[in-house]
Amino acid sequence: MRLNTLTAISPIDGRYRSKTASLSAFFSEYALIRYRVYVEVEYFISLCEIPLLQLKGVNLSALYNSLRDIYRFFSIKDAESIKQIERTINHDVKSVEYFLKKRFDELSLGDYKEFVHFGLTSQDINNTAVPLSIKHALENDYVPMLKQLLNMLQQHIIEWENISMLARTHGQPASPTRLGKEVQVFVSRLKQQLKLLRDIPISAKFGGATGNYNAHVIAYPQIDWKKFGDDFICKKIGLVREEYTTQVSNYDNLSALLDALKRINTVLLDLSRDFWLYISMEYFKQKIVKDEIGSSAMPHKVNPIDFENAEGNLGIANTLLEHLSAKLPISRLQRDLTDSTVLRNIGVPFAHISIAFQSLQKGLNKLVLNRDAIKKDLENAWAVVAEGIQTILRREGYSEPYEMLKSLTRTNEQITEKSIQVFIDTLNIDESIKKELRSITPHSYTGI
């Protein structure tokens, strides 16, 4: 069966392909191979720039563009040719090396092709290529999409700034709040977690077979390979080099980054559930799309499917992020291969996050504020002003005001504006204080 969006096993490459296609540039097999080619080419150029004695004959000024065009114009056909080599030799990174050696022959660089992948192990390439792809995915896809979501929420904060709303703690009516402020809580949390995400170094392992530059040092002991590696990874590639490693990255920084993504997802899970509940409480209606169907049986329904879709995909992403974060920093002695197969799935949580972000944007864009329902809830919850009344009475030194309000409000009878006013009238306090108490309403008692 030929692979397409209908035959794909994973919905991120099937049903949701249109929502995740942009991530192919960073996390597809083609992308991984291209990033490997990029690292190998730039590494060879850096060796020429030292220059190593045997590479002094390379005319870099004439070849810069030709060498870099190998990855600039890297095609699906090129990737397929590398996969063809891999089918024979059963080694993915060595296949890239053999592909490049052939290209070097075509560029009349055959005399220098043994310096492709010189002194390196596969993980010097993989643990540079993958972090770089993650960095680019964050910069070009994830952060812009999160910022779009933040901008949409910030517009709602302005729109709903003065909308008084009944709060609920433990699911029960509580001191009123404002709808804009409740959205601001999520924006504040997301901004803080985004800052923490950006503070995490995106690092690479680069140091030979067991992290000690053994092959480099034995061949060219006079060169400061530590400085070379730092300059190559930090200045040329744009990552941070992990100085002390085994054959593989320590993955601690990547684990921290994945945990940061998980925390952002958790905030958005919280937001998704709250808006789902607000829709359930009819605080929001949803814009109706004429030809859409909400239920196959109940014609009247307009379901909050976008928030449900977001919640589901964020949950899947967090499960994967948790496994990646917990597994990757753990290896056996200097190396085992478990990180390789696990790391190939790094794009999957990003894809589910992308689906969730787009669902949240769609859901937020469909919200229609139902002021009547919000107002009705406030009018039916006059008991919530008890906190404010007893606090003023405590300020005035009134005896046991909390207990008095408790007796008034903790009954099975409906507390109304009238019953609150009658209670205030019975208090032995100055009329000016009574006037202050009468001004407290569920609509006005919303704090700062």
C-alpha cells in the first residue's frame, strides 16, 4: 500500500498532515540526513581553516559556495541516494560520509576526501545535527506559534478586562473575579515558562569516540582540539559544547528543555479544561459554522471540540516528552544504542504540540461571550459577598463577624440581595458603615 495521508499509521502524518507539514523541515528522515550533511561539510571547512597541513592545498575561497551548496541544495534524491548506501552498509552516518566522498570526487577534491568525518564518531554528527534541528524548530515554528497564541489571549484580556465573573474554588461559588484577569493568569504563567525555556542551553556533544579527542590528538598533538571544538560548535554551529562526555551527549540540557516544553503544555492543558468548563457553564457560546455538524445524532449540538482536541494532543505530547526526558540522560557505561532509536521520535511531541496550538487558536477564535449567563450566575450567588462584609466588620472590631456570616450563609435557603440587606440592617453599627456594606455586590466585589 502506497504511503499517503490516508494510509499513514500516525495521524500526525495522516489526518493532521496539513497541521504538521512545516515540521518536516526539522524532524523528518530527510531533515536529519540534511542536518548531518551540514555538520560534516562545515566540519571539513573548519579543518581547512585551521589549516591542517594536509589541507593547505584546498582553495577554500574558490570552494566555499560549492561545498556549502551540497547542503543548501540538498534534495530528496540526494537523501534517497544516502538511504541506498545505508541499505548496503547498514550504517546511517557512514552512508553520509560515503555520499560526501563521492561529491568531493565530483568537485575535484578527491585528494582530501579522507578528511570527511576525520577523527569523528557518529554521535559527534548526530548529537550536533539533532540539537541544531531542535533549535531551528523552536525558533522557526514553536516559538512563533506560541507567540500567536499569547497574542490572541492578550487580546481577550483587553476585551474581557471589566467582565465580572463568579469564581469557583473546589467547584463551589467563591469570591468574584474578572474574566480578563483569569486569562491573564495563563498568559503570565506561559511567559514565565517561555523565559525559562529560552534560558536552557541547547548543547552538542563533539569530542570523538569516547569524548576525549583521542584520534585528533594522536594525529595532530600540536593543535588545541578543545578550543577547536568549542569554536566549531559555539561560533560556527551556534550551539553550546558539552565539554565532558562519553561517546554520546549527556542529554541533561535536552532533558531540561523537554521538561520545559512539558510545563508549557501543562499550563495549556489547564487553560483548555477551564475554557471547556466555561463553555459548559454557557459563559461562552461558539460561533456557528453553517455546514458543520456537532453530533451525528443531536442536531442542536456545537461541541467544544477544539479545546478537547488540544487537551488530547497536549497529553500525548507530555507522555512522550516525559519518556524522552527520563530516558535520554541514562546510558550504559560509555554508550548504548537506546538513545538513537528514542531520539528519532523527537519530532513526534513537537507535532502533537503544533496540532494542539492550532486547535487552541481555532477554539479561542470561536468564543462568543455570553454576558447574560455570567450576570445570572453572579445574581444567584449573593452569598459570596459574605467575605467582604465580615472583613469590614472585623476591621471595625465587631464581635465574631465570621461566625455571624457563617450562620447566615451556610443554609439550604437561597441567599439573595434582600437577605443580605436585611442582615446589614440588623447590625449595631454606624450608618456610614452600613452604607459601605450595602455597596458590596457580586458584580463589584472583584478586588484589584
